[in-house]
Amino acid sequence: MIINYIKIAFRNLRKRRGHTFLNIAGLTIGMTCCLLIFHYVSYERSYDDFHKDANDIVRLRIDSYRGGELRWKSATVYPAIAPTMKKDFPEVQDFCRLIDADLLITNEITQAKFSEKKGYFADQSTLKMFNIPLVQGSPATALTGPDKMIISTSMATKYFGRQDALGKQLKVLYDGFTQNYEISGVFKDYPVNSHLDIKYLVSYDAFKKTLLMSGDSSDPAETAWGWYDFYAYIQLKPGTDIDQFAAKVPAFSDRHMNSRESARKNNNKTEIHLMPLKDIHLYSNFNQEAEVNGNGQAVGFLFLVAIFIIGIAWINYINLATARSVERAREVGVRKVLGALRTDLIKQFLTESLLLNIVSLVLSIGIFYALIIPFDRFTGHPDTHISLSPHYWQLFTILFVAGTFLSGLYPAFVLSGFQPIKVLKGMFKNSVSGLLLRKGLIVLQFTTSVVLIAGTIIVYRQVSFMRDQKLGANIDQTLVLEGSKAAADTAYKNTFLSFKTAVTQQSGVKKMAASTNVMGQEIYWTNTHKRVDASGESGNTLYSLGIDAEFIPLFDMKLVAGRNFADDFGTERKNILLNETAIKILGFPNIEAAIGKKINSGRDTNTVVGVLADYHHQGLQKAIEPMIFRFRPGNRNFYSIKVATGNLPATIATIKNTWDKHFPADPFNYTFLDETFSQQYKADILFGKVFGIFAFLAILIACFGLLGLSAYNVIQRTKEIGIRKVLGASAQSILVLLSKDFMKLIMVALVLAIPVGWYIMHQWLQDFAYRISIGWWIFATAGILALLIALLTILLQAARAVVENPVKSLRSE
């Protein structure tokens, strides 16, 4: 019996080749899109799930309040918090701390020399907590002691080639001194689907040693309750309820931080929050994140798009199957007269649905695996062989089975329910309920399509708005060099001045400036500042940027009051500049009132000599921070060089030669500032591209269904069209007749899409400090596009009926 069902199904599918092609094409595209999006979502949600104790590990983070107002939220905390929690709470099984270790590393034997930025000073417990098995070395002692370091296998190859790295030494150059570290372990390259990019780890004791060598004997890496540059993780004992544990943390904060005299005096409050390890990548976007994280809201939205796209394909099948019910009514009538039961007919039609879906499934899986590598490159995911997880394969399988069954079930019940007497007497016609269902499904398809079109326009406009917005600083044609770390303090100043003079004398160079940070980088240098003439007020956190006198003119920044720094002022290091936001937060009535005033930060008191207009130091996702500019000429962090547009390769080569003469022990690393600044928008640009592609494919699938329905509508009305043409109807009037019902449905879809699309995209835009408004014209444009696409699809079929000879259509019955 089953073989018979399959044979008949093949005959029917082969008989209606156009109908079959549209269904298979729509289903194949829908399933392929669903698999690709699931692949993307699966990867984004796989971050940190390789940790064996991931469910028990949380990262600590803090929120800081002043006078009840939130000042900042940070992904980093004070170094004393985690060990104190271990002492205070029996639920805490272990902890580890990490702090950035940006190092200039040299192998003096091979002369390999690189500036490394993907490593941390770390507690010994990090190896176990973060599941970092060593391929060489002892995990029990690899990070114990002040002069030890473990590196990844790729880094071992980078510095030692094919030689065994274990036990060998690398020289690290700090500002003004050097340190040799023993390679005490080598680990397999850390997984890329982690919120941390770990290429090397240096012992935490080594970090404490550097602080001691710099003159700080207070052991702040263990005892500080105000230095929030440390990533801290705690591992809870198995079975601990995280929510119940979190309820105990506020009392801990009050006991150890908020009860301190400085906190009470300044009306400051610190809150500690727990972030589950596996949530960090998608749901943590605070100050001082270790890496640029993803967007959980965008990933969730794409997941829904996958469901909608494959749903649109199944809607097409339902529409096409039920629309052709008149054509198959006589077949059903004959079968019933010959003794076929309704259950037999249901099985027959379900078999046809299953065959179509299986063929589409096989094609889609093949296309999915063919596209997976280029798709990963397009989305910026490395070729890590991380495909769909078993969870998402199970989800897709459930979706496929349910969709196949449900999409085939309704047409099967409709077709099998025809009464043979009415059908064979020619008294059968489509039911009102069937027409309403098809209209409802068309409305649903195009509502989704309009939302996707509008969403694509909004994403594109938001990204364009951020990229085109004036920053308040000119970052074009700016070459940024990483500053020297190898030069000794005693010689650095003179060497830097000589280098600067040599560079600025080159024909392709306009200006050069030194600074502690450049645009696009998050500023970690923060302090609490307070007006000396406002003793009753608590302090405010300002973000410090060290610059020289050339920094402001190089970037065409605007001074709105006072003056810039000048090299010939002997006491300039005691002077500061503020931005307009800092003026407001410090409570000055206007910018002129700040000039000459004293600002206190701990033991230092500085004088405001100028006010800078606000500028966007980071991307427009973030609000402008209150900033303080300090005079730090010749600092070692970054050198910004404004270059001419002509013959850039020659200019860069000349600068490199000059660099090699003055800083032979430092690698020459450069970037273009506008390119690195744009990297902040990379995730949003990618989301827009992915969103746009799948929006286009969703509309394409919907058009397949509309094409089939319009073609069937034309066939059903062939005789009517012939009569109208004989009676003198124009081609335009016939085209309007055939398209107006569909256009009405799409207009209804537009009305429904406006509130749904506005709400979804309004929520997405809340992630940006500076954002566009959602104008009415966006949905009008989306609606017009949907109408034009639908109209073109319908007219392709209607035009054939219009040009056909009416005599031919009237003779055929």
C-alpha cells in the first residue's frame, strides 16, 4: 500500500511540474536559510560551553553609584573581592583573577620580537577553572612563582619554531626595565568560542613583582578595594543556587566596600553582580570587556527569522495545495466512488507532502554544507569546524517533522473531505473558509516580509548614521604607531624628541602627537575628581587622557574656552583640560566659569586652563564620557601621525626606517585610525548584511507562493478573461482585475507590519546611545517595495492571459 501511495505521489508531482518546482524551490531555500541561521546562532550561543564546570562559574562585575545615580558599569572589579568572597562564603569553591598583560616579548636567541596583547597575569587556579590542559609542563605549578609564563602551541611555534619551548626563557620589556620569564607550560590553542582570547598567561606573582619594582610596596594586587581593572571569577560548589547566592552579595558589598569612610563621605555605593560564564559573550556589554562581545538580542531575532523563513515556505505549500483543490476534486470524487476511504486519501496526500519535503531536505542539507565555509567567512567566524550542535540538529528535526506534518495535514483533510456526488455533478467550488485561510496566510507572509524589509532599512540607516556622524575630531589620514616599550627611561625622552623631529621633517608628514589612548579605544585610566571650591560635593569619575601640545591641533579638535597645552610652560603638568560633559558633571554653571578653577584628585590638585568641545572618543553606541586631559608629552603608548594622501607606501617606509634607527629593539606596528575606529561597528554592519540577505530570501520564497497562486488564479479565470476581452475590456482593466485582490491583502499586511516592525526595531535601537528615529517613510518604503515585488510577480502571470487570443480560451472547457 505504501509503495502504491509513493507511485501515485510521484505521478501527481511529475504531472504538475511547475507547481512541484515552486514548492521544492521554496522549501529548499527556506530549509537552507534555517540551517545557516541555526549554524550562526549555534556558534554564537556556544561560547564558553566547553568548560566542564561552566554552569558553576560566574564572573563578578560592579556598578558604581554616586548620590544614588549610576556612574558606570564595569566588567572588571577590585582585586580583593574574589579572595574575600572565598573566605566569607562556604558556597565559593575557588576563584581566579586576571589582568591584562600587554607585553613586548623577545626571544634573544632567535631574535623573534612581537608586541603581544592577548594575554593576562593570572592566578594558578585559572588553569583548572578555565579548563586549560597543558600539553607540556605541570598544571599544579605552572603559574606559581614570580617568573613563570605559559604559552599556546601557536605562540611556541612563533617564538621557538620546532624547538621544545618548555624550560626556555622569553624576555619581556616593560617601560624602563626588563624581565626574563621561564616557559613553564605549553597549552593547546585556546578555543575561539570564548569571551577571552588567551594566547599566554603570566603568573599573578609576576604582576605583583612588577608593582613592587615600580615602588608600590602596599601589595595592591591583593588588597585594593578601589582599583577596578581585574577580571574576577568564582566557582560555586556543585548544587549551589546562583540566585540564592546572589541575594547574599549586597550585604557583602555593604560590609567590605560601602561601609568604608571614603564611600560614606562621598556618598558612593558599589554593587557586585554575578554574570554566568556562558552568558558573557551575548549579554555583557559593560566597560572594560575583555573582547568585543556579541548581541544576544540580535542573535535571538535572527533565530526567529529562521523560523519565519521556513514557515513562509510551508505556508506556500498549504496555499498552493488548497488553491488547486478544484483541480483535484474530480480525482477525489472518482477515488471515493471506487471505494477509497477518507483515511486512504489523507495518507495519499500526506505522502505527497512528505516526498516534497524529503527532496527539499536532501537538497538543503547539501547546499548547507556547500555554503558553510563561505558563510563563516562572510560572518567573520573562523573556520573552527564548529557546526550545528546536537541541540540545534534536534530542534531542526523537530521543526521539520512538525512543519511537514502540519503543512500537509490541512490540505489532506480539505481534499479528502470533498463529497463525490457534488464533485462529479460539477456542483463543487472552493469553500469560503478555504479562501479565508489562504488570504490569512498571504497576509502573514507579507507582514513578515514588510517587517524584514523595514528592519533592513533601519539597520542600514543606523550603521550609516554612526559611520557618517561627525566625531568632533578629524581621524582621517592618521597613522598610529604603538609606542616604544624597550627604550630605557633615562634615554627615552631624548630619543623620542629626536624621532619626532625626524618624522615631522618628512615631506609626507603634517603633524605628530603622542597620547595615552587614541580614538576608538576604551579609556581605563579613571580617577575620582572634585572641585576644590565645592567641598560639600562628592567626587566624580573622570576618564583621563594624557596628551601633548600637538594632539588637539592634529585632530582639529575645538577649544571652546581657555587655551591648549604649550610646551614652553614650565608648570604645565599641573594644568588640565576638560570636555563639556565633564564641565556639566562637575557642576560648573558654564564653560567660562571653569577656567582657572582647581580640581582635586586624591593628593593632586590641578588647574583648568581650557575646555574642549565634546567629541566621540568611541563609537556612537556609547555616550560621551566626562574626560580630563593631562599634559603628558612624549608618553610611550601611541604616536599619531597625520600624513598626506599622496604616496602613502613611501611615507610609511620612510617612517619605518626612522623608527628602526631610533627604536631598534621595538617592533614597528602601525594602523590607520579611521580603519580601527570603524571596527567598532563591525558587528552591527555584519548584522545588517546577514539580516538583509535573509530578508531578501524570505521575500523571494513568499513570491514563489504568490507566483503559484496568481498562475492558478489566471487559469481559473481564463474563460472570464476571454469574455471580458470580447466585450471590449482593455488590457489595463484586466490586469487590475487579476491583481487587486492580492494588492488588498498586501495592504492589510502593511498595516499589521507597522506596529510589529516598529516595536522590534525600537527595542534593537535601544542598544545605541546615539540612534536614528524610526520615520513613517521607512514602513511606507517597505510597503511600496513589497507591493511592487508582489505586483511584478502577479503581472508576470497576468500578462500571459491578457495577450492570449480570447477565441482560444472560450473554446476550451
